[in-house]
Amino acid sequence: MAAVPDASRITVPVVSHSSRMLSFLLLVLLIGGHWGMLQVVAWTGMLIDYSRDNTFAEAVEMTFGGEYRCAICKQVDAGIAAERGTDERKAPSKTQKTVKLDAVVTVVAVAMPATTATVIPSTAGPVALTGIALDPLRRPPQTLG
């Protein structure tokens, strides 16, 4: 007879920490996260440089305003444009036709008259309540203390 493996011992292949980290970094590179990280480095450097000569509020305005762009910011923009295929250095492609689709939403307001409750007088009186227990069948739990 063949031995049946113990069901309580299930072995799962272990993925090493380094292979998980490598997979994560490759995913970040695949979706373009390296441009975001490089942009954060550029903004940090700009904020430090501009805050030396100006107030912090002015440094933030200069950093994120777009008027005083550093060399790294320009390279990040050029890299993103090259990846998306919108680089100015490339020859323009054939004339593309743009179709704009507008969604139309129609709102209809419907006014309905309020319903009124109709009370039907009972002719049976207290006889109709014989099957209903007015007191609970069990008592609520008592607290100790």
C-alpha cells in the first residue's frame, strides 16, 4: 500500500525576499514610476535651493509654479514625452481625426402625490390579539455586579 501524505503538512514554495524586491522594482519601471521618483528628487533639490534665498512659501511657489524649471524637470518631461510618443523631435505622423463623444444625461423629475394611511376599524376587538404574546418569552440577561 502506498503511503498517503499527511494533509496537515502542506508545503508551499517560498519566494525569496530579493526576488520579490526585484519583481516590485521591475513593475515600478514598467509603469513609469522611475520618472515620478526622479521628479520628487528634482522638486526636493529645487525646494532646498530656492529656500536659501527666499521664504519657504516663495520657495514652494517657485518649485511647483512651473516658471522656474530645473534641468532635471526638463529631462523628466522629455523622457515621459518620448515614452508616450509625443516627442517634438519625432516627425509628425499622418493626420489624425479626433472624435469627441459627449455624454448626454437627462434628469427627469417625477412628482408623486403623498400616500395616506387608511385605518380600518376592527370589529373583532380583543379577540384578534389572542395569538400575540405581549411579554417577551425570555427575560433579558442580568448583569453581575
